[in-house]
Amino acid sequence: MLAALVLGVIFYYTLAPFIRPNPVPPRFLASTGAIAGLRVQVRGTPCPGRAFFLANHVSWLDILAIAGTTGSAFVAHDGLAGIGPLRWLCDMNGTVFVARHDRRSIAEQVEAVRRSMDDDRALTIFPEGTTSDGTGTLPFKSSLLSALTNYRDVPIQPIRLDYGKDTQEIAWAGEESGLKNAFRILARLRPVRLTVHFLAPLSGDALADRKRMAAAARAAIDITAPR
């Protein structure tokens, strides 16, 4: 992983003056996932170019898989912004930091999402706002989806992430620290198999407002989940 990071940084700054968005961060994230044992199978087709993805959230591996399959940037909790090296890496991939706990700054958060959409690339949000145990989805928060009202031409596509029979073992939930979870997954002898389902983009009444977007995306993810 360290070797991939060093090479990634070199190529990132080499290409930065010439190519936007920079293709290196998503490829670095994908390679990090592969090194960690992540084996991704894709079902369905991601919307190309500028798109907005809504995904369920089970593990930090989700980010590596989605970046690798779509080249997407992400909306993340601003707690990550306080970790210097991690903030630096997130900024390389165009991460949008938001303070989900501070409802007074919703307007600023929405504006940050809109600025990211102007960069003409895909953006992914985990509407649950945190990771779950993977057995179902938590309520979807809809406030940031109001940023899409000015981008009616941008497809909004739900993604279901399915770790199969290993879901509860992989899930980062409860009081477990991120570092402990990472070491636990890296210590596995077996690969982590993840199926990324790109579902049908939202359409019709589901696009009427942010609450309907959130409800429709959650319903689509839950309906397609195995029972």
C-alpha cells in the first residue's frame, strides 16, 4: 500500500497540470482495495460522466470499490478533515466535507455539493450518514439532495453494495474503531467479495423533491437486497 501511495502521489502531481479531474486517485483507491483483498463484481452499468450516486454504507471498503468502478468523488463527514494526511488524500480525490451534525450549516453544505457537481464528474453520497451492519439500510437523510435541484440533467443512480455471507464480518458498526476494523479485515486469509449493483437511475415522480429522491433510492436498494 505504501508503494502504491508513493507511485500514486508522483503520477498525481505529474498529471495535475494537464488533466482534470485527475485519474490517479480513483485508480489508487482501487489498487488499495485489491491489496486489502477486495474482489469486486459489478452488476448493472454505472451512469457515465457527471452523475450522482446514492449508496448504502457498510465499510470503508465501499469507498475503494465505488471509486474504482466509477471514478467518483465522495461526500464525507468533516471529522476526517481534522486528520492531516487523510485530509490531504481526500482532497486529491475532490472529497466534499460536510458537518452532518450541524443543521445550521445545511445551506453551506448544499452549496459545497453544488460546486463539486460543477467539476463535471461523478459524486457519491452515503445517505445513511454512517455505516450499518449490512442487514438493512438506516433512514436516508435527504438534506444534501436539495443540491440537485439545479442539475435536472444529472442522473441520480442508487447503488447497492452486497458483501454476501461475509457482510456482518466486514461491517464497520457499533463501537469498533476504524483502525481496529481495518486491521481485522487486513488480517483475513480469504478475499473480501463484494458485488456492486448499479440500479436503475431515478425517474418520474421520484425526482420531484429531495425527500422523494431519498425514499425512492432507499426503496430500490432495499427491494433488491437478498432476503
